Amino acid sequence: MEALEMTQALLKIVTEICIVGVSISIFILLYRAIKGPTNPDRAVALDTIGINLMGLAGLLAIYLVTTKLNDIILLIGILLFIGTVAIAKFLEKGVIIERDMD
């Protein structure tokens, strides 16, 4: 029984350290998204922020010992994909939705 308690305590400590590391990474990427020298740099920073948010939600699910955050992780992933496609289209063509009135 004592080994199980030590394992749970170690898991809690490791997840706390990882949550702090991912949070610091998000703040650094937020700086890059705001001050990025070019628009593609900003797009990559925003994409990476989304990936880190997915990881942070996963770490919180582990820390809170719940599976209720799995749907949120999937939702972030879907929205992240749609946003990445929209940003890439905007950077390539200058518009997101083409309106041909011909």
C-alpha cells in the first residue's frame, strides 16, 4: 500500500512540474505571437499555443484524475485545425472566404 501512495505522490509532483513548464511555454509563445517578425511566425506561434493548450488540458485531466476533459481536448484539436487552415489560406491568398460574384 505504501508503494501505491508513493507512486501517486510522484505522479502529482511530476504533473505539477509539467503544468508549470507548459504554462511558461504558452507565455513565451504568446510573446512570439504578438511580437513575431513575420505573419508566418505568428501563425506557427498560434498553432503551437493550441497544441500546448491541448497538452495542458491533458495534464489537468491527469492531475484531477478525471476523464471529463477529454472532450475539451478533442474540441481544441478540431478548432485548432480549422484555425490553422484559415490562417494558411489567408497568408497565401489574402482572403479566407472567396466570393466570386461572376
